[in-house]
Amino acid sequence: MDREVFQEQFGLLGKSDSMKQVVDKIMQVSKADITVLLQGESGVGKDVTARAIHGLSSRKHHNLVIVNCGAIPEGIIESELFGHEKGAFTGANESREGYFEKADGGTIFLDEIGDTPKNVQVKLLRVLENGEFFRVGSSKVQTTNVRIIAATNKDLWQLVEEDSFREDLYYRLNTVQILLPPLRDRQEDIIEIFRKFVQEFSTRYDSVFKGFSDEARELLVSYRWPGNIRELRNVAEQLVVLEKSQFIDAERLQKYLKGRQRSGSADNLPMVADKKESDSRDFEESFSKRDRELIYRALVELSNDIGDVKKMLAKFLYSSFSNSNKQLPALPEISTSGLQAATEQLIKYSPDIETPLGMRNLPDDNEETEPEVYEESSEIEEFFSSDEIPSIEDTEQFLIKKALEKYDGNRRKASEALGISERTLYRKLDQYGLA
């Protein structure tokens, strides 16, 4: 089958060199009945890849069973995978087939394989070796003939070194590995994929998409897409539904790009153009209005992030330690004064910058966002006692973890303590890999 026909048939979008290499490898391994490990960040299309491998294999006329191992509670995952007999445990009112029995003759796709408990990993290894397993509550050996495709967004070898993943299972799964590149590493595919999604949703919702400006196109390409293709698809759907019949400019698009990169800088901002100057005297001329606007926007967004984290920190400490008798020492100040000064200089020497870009005013350092007195535990004191101020992302992760620990994983209570919506908490858990 021709590569382009194969991509079109199974939805493997993109014409970049990295994507062509991935597709070629998929086509090579599909017809060989071999175990495949798909590795890549969340949202890169591991499930689509698994469907493509199954669809081109000799097992395509049998079932493809998709299992998200990370979504199944530890107490029932063995029963879900291998089935159980009547009376095996409380609530087992009848015998039940597991996913491996349902996939007999076909393919089973084990997504988030790194999240499986070690006692289940032993049983997975046996199925991989000889196709044998036991139902829960039974001593009778069951057999199945399945092809296994596994996927993970984690470093499995690191999990092996941490003794949370079996080394023998790692080698058995890693017969053929396909690394799916993140969307930011194949920028030339972004516009093509975006157009396909827009066309799909325009048809589905009977809507008209009038296109987007050159600045919006640049923003689409330069954005780092932490959620990868899944995030791009969501943005396309939102634009079609919420911005119906509107021409999309950079400001309008900006509202839907909410991701952040882990290095601490705003991730929903385009990169400033990298221009090589042959003469330093030409720098001011080449430093375009557009570049200055991008820097201005970056300063504004970063200052807003700082304000958000300060408020989150204040609310969490206040709600968590108000009953403690221990006095909190002065926390290191995350100042926005430097950002304010930089912005003022930028505006001073760039009077042509237009301010109506959906930008917000920089927050005042003197704005009172914390209660007058904080009280906290030694762990929080230790986190903030370092001379080096933690990054915004590190602080967010720390506070989210502490809130979830305090409320035993109750996300509603944790979000209330942090002063954010439950939906925002879910997004940040996914963003930081804390789910």
C-alpha cells in the first residue's frame, strides 16, 4: 500500500520527514506478528497508531481491544484483563471474560502500560511468553492468541531502575519500539493537520470557517503544543464552534492557547524571530514592531503567571495551616518590579506598539494577595527557605501535590484550597504528569 494512501486511511496526519519515518516503520511491523512498544508524549496519537498497525495486520478481521491501564483501579485491573469466576470476590455474581479473552485472535492495545501494578506485570509477562493466564478465582489455565501493542508516555527504563516496572517485562515489550514525535518537533505539519480538523468540524457542526491571518498562522506554528495533536484538535473544534463565521487573528486565537512549558516561561507565546545581524548598527532597524509586541506580550503573560501562583500559594497556606500554632517565616518575594521596568523601557523605545492586543496590566507588587499571617509545616518552610526562588511550575506542582495529600486525593477539596476551578486542576494534573 502506498504511504499516502495508508496515512489517509488511518488518519496518520503529516508529511514531515519524522512522520514519514514513523509511517514507514509502522508499515514494516504491521504485517509481522510482533510485539510493538509505542512511546511518546500524551496526545501524540498512540491510539491512532495502534489502530493503523492492527488495520494493516493479518488480524484485522478480528477484535482490536483497547485498554487504558492507567484508568483502571488497581484493585480490579487483574479481573478486567484476565476475567474472573463467579464468587471470586464480593460482587462477582457471574463469570466474566477479560480483555485478553475478548481479543483472542486479534490485537490488544495496552495504553499507559507503565501504570500497571507489579503483581499484574508478572501475569502480563506470562501471557507474552506463552499466551497463558488464569481468571481470578480459578486454577484452570486459559489460553489466548493475541498480538500485544503497548504504549507509554513515561520512560520505562527509568521505572525499571526505580523498581516499579519489571526488567524482564520491559525487554519482552520492547521488541520493536516506535517513537512518536511531539507536534512541536514537526512544525511543518501543524497547518495541514489544523486545516483537516477545521474541515471535519465545519462539516459536523454545519459551520463556516473563514480562515486566519498570517499572524495567527505564525502563532499556530510557534506555539509548543504541550497537549500535541489532541490539543490542536480541541483548539480547532473550539474555533469552529465558538468563533463561527469569524476571521481568526492572533488575538482571537490567543484565547484558546492555554498551555505552559515546564521550563517556566509562557508556552502560549510565539518565539521571537531569530535574525542574524551582519552589522550591530542594523539591529534597531531589523527589530520589528511585531517582535517588540511579542516580547511585550511575554512580559505581561509571565507577570500574570506570577500573580496567579502568589494567590494560589496564599489561599492554600491559609486554608491548610490556619489551625497550626507555628509561625511561618517570611516567604521569598516573587517580584514583578523587574518585569514592570522592562515593559516600561520597551514601551518607551517602542512607541508604535499597539496596546489593544488582549493584554492585561501588570500587577502591582504591593497588591495584597496574602493574609497577614501564615502558618505552615516544616516541609513547606524547607521548600521556600532556599536562596534560589523556585520556578512558577515547580511551585504550582508542589502546592498541587500538597493539597491532594492533605485531602487524600479529593480533587474538589484540593481545588477549593488552591483557589482554582476543578477543571483547571484536572488540566494541570495532566500538564505536569501528576494524574
